[in-house]
Amino acid sequence: MNSRFNPEKKSGAIPSSEITDRKVFEQRRTLIKASVAGAAGSLFGYSLGTGSALANEVADEDTIRAAFRTTEELTSQKTATSYNNFYELGTDKGDPARYANRLITEPWSVKVDGECNKPGTYTLEDILKPHDIEERIYRLRCVEAWSMVIPWNGFQLGDLLKRFEPTGNAKYVAFETILDPDRLPGQRRPVLQWPYREGLRLDEAMHPLTILATGMYGEDIPNQNGAPLRLVVPWKYGFKSIKSIVRISFTEKEPPTSWNMSAPHEYGFYSNVNPKVSHPRWSQSRERRLAGETKGISALFSPKVETHFLNGYADQVGSLYADMDLKKFF
Ligand code: MTE
């Protein structure tokens, strides 16, 4: 949801005080629309132009829908909006919320270029107008081994990408975050090469589980979580979910990505959540679940739970990687 452009949806926003009420979740889940199934179906007829034979095998409606039916306890809105990674705003977990007002999100536009028939600079309004913003509940698992369960409001990235008419040469999609070192304190330090960059294979990008989020907990997405437009790829480590996107490029070659550029042996292009493939410096078999409310250092004492292959979305997205050696393509 983005109330900037859709005021009547704002009135239906659910206050955070109700967020932990199970009945409310059940009701809200019934709001998730059948367009998910529609999009999955339409992908069958869509030429992805990736070399992957798997592009045609999209999980069926039931498995896609199952992904939204998590019964896991939600992370509190307070935790999800105050314990963040957004290095443009600083490297401390509290910095993104602390410096959130340094990010100016209005006006906002996204440059679209590369292998597509409809390149251009699109305003946020252009991008959001035709989209039915839905609610989905996902686990986002972060690189430092904590995870959250967040109700996102967003729409399928694939629905947007189709509008730009990718050519047959488009095999990947690259994303970039805003570059504004004058205002964003973290961009004055070389902790990463700016702007923050991420990428997906085109069939991953077109998968119905991949969304662009514009809100969370029934409200506009806060700046610290990546306003006004942020990727959510729930089966990958959190750093793939790039925030505050200003550029989308269709490419023939695998695009460079920030964490891979910074530490290629530690962070691969795919970065699929995989308990069997350890990070060189730590195991990735268990994660700290930030459920309910967690503050600052107390996150370090949250209970550990088993990490699931593809973050629990193997039924939905496993076929994308059927023939790949995931130790090699980590
Ligand atoms: N996007 C940008 N532009 N800059 C960042 O530093 N951090 C990533 C990802 N997206 C990051 C980013 C990492 S490491 C994680 S774990 C998630 O955002 C954190 O998302 P959250 O703060 O909403 O939980």
C-alpha cells in the first residue's frame, strides 16, 4: 500500500496494536487476491529468455498461496522498524531509524534501461498506478543470521517488469539504490561501493513470490525499511532485498552486486537461504528469530530456530534451481 497515491487504502490500514491478534491475521489473509494465481498462470506463456529450462515450471496456485499462510508469530512492528540494515544511513542497527529523515522520498522516480523495449524514467506514481497492492506475510532472513516475519504490502515485481517489455536478450535484472552522499551519512564512508546494487536472474525476478514492497503492517513502508519501493525476495538472504530503488536495468550478463563486490568468497550472486552451505565464517544452519518485540542487544539472546532450505519456500521456488550445484552457485 502506498497512501501517497491511494488515500482510500490508508483508511483500511490496520493499527499495529492489532497486529498480533490471530483472528485479524486470518481475516487479512483472506484479502489476498487470486491475482497471484493469475500471474503464475500468465508466466507459462511468457518468454523469459533465460537459458533456464526451469522458467516454465512455476509452482501451482496452492503452493504459491501456501507461502502466505505462515502461522509463525509476527515480528513486532517496532522491532522490524528499529532494528535494521540500511548502510546508507549508518552501520549500527539503530542508525536507519535514527537518520531516516535524511532520505527524501518525494519526488521519486525510477530509471529503467537496458534490454527492454520501454526504457525511460518513470515516476513512482506511474509505477504504482496500475498495481493492486496486496498483503503478504513473509519471513525475511538477514545476512547476520536473524530472521523476522513481516506482513508486507506490495505487488509482484514480475507484473511491473512485463510492462517494460524485456527483450529476448534480457537474462538478468539489476537494481540500484539512491545515491545521495550529501544527505545520506553512510554514503560518506566506503563501507560498500555506492550505490548499493543487487540483481536477480530474470526467472527469479518474474516469480510470483518476488515482490516490490511499498508498505508493511498495513502502513506505508518507513524510510528505514526502504521507502518508497523496496524489493522482497523471501527465499534469499536479506541483503538481496534492496531498498529505496531508483534504477532497474535488464541485462544479458550477471550484474555486479554490492556484497559480492565487497567479499566475493562470502556472498555469492544467488544467496539462496541454505542451511547446508555455511558462510566461510559461520554456520548458516540456525537463525535467531526476532519474534514479538526485541530491542537492541536483546536480539542477540533471541531463541535460535532451525533454518529451512530456501527459507521454507522450497515448494514454491525449488524448481528454479533444480539442476544447479548450490554449493558452487551460493
Ligand atoms: N538495501 C540498501 N540499499 N542498503 C542496505 O544496506 N541492507 C540489506 C537489505 N537491503 C541494505 C539494503 C540487508 S543486509 C538486509 S538484512 C535487509 O535490507 C534488512 O532489511 P530490514 O532493515 O527491513 O530488516
